[in-house]
Amino acid sequence: MTVTIDSTAIAVLLAAAAFVFWLGRLSAGRARDLSAPPAGLGTATPARPVATARAPSDLAPDKLAEIRGELARGNKINAIKLMREATGLGLAEAKQAVESLEG
């Protein structure tokens, strides 16, 4: 069985592809500015300030030594887990605290 494609079918396919390409370019030119809040939502809630976490001073010396040992072995993730367990900090805060111990 042989398949023949006539020039009309090719022209229709090319026209459809050009139309889809044109629609894509048209919508790309109308990109919304996402840096500002959407209109009509009223007043924006103020952002929570980011806490700068440090190694807690009330951390037991043995826990601090264990965390620093994990850092010395290159196990930063384990050090963050230990910090979270020992202090109850959130993930971001515990990561900042561990990074403050690194430097």
C-alpha cells in the first residue's frame, strides 16, 4: 500500500502549523506582570519577617557536638535533622542554624 500526499494537504498542514505558532507568539506577548499582586484582591497581607536563626544557646553540648560531627563528615542533611529534633525549629530555620555552624 502506497501513501500519496498531495500538495493541498501539505499546504493545509503548513497553514495550521503557522496559525498555531502565531497564536503562541501572540499569547507570549501578553504575559502578565507577576511582580505585582493581582488587581481586585484588596489589601495584601504583610509578609512574615524571615527569622535569622543561629545555633540556640540552650542546646546541650553533646547535641551540638553531634551536629558538628555530622557537618565534619559532610552529612549536612543529617545535621539539619538533628538540629530540628534538638530544638524544634522549622526546616528553614534549622538549615540556617546549621549553616551558621559551618562558617
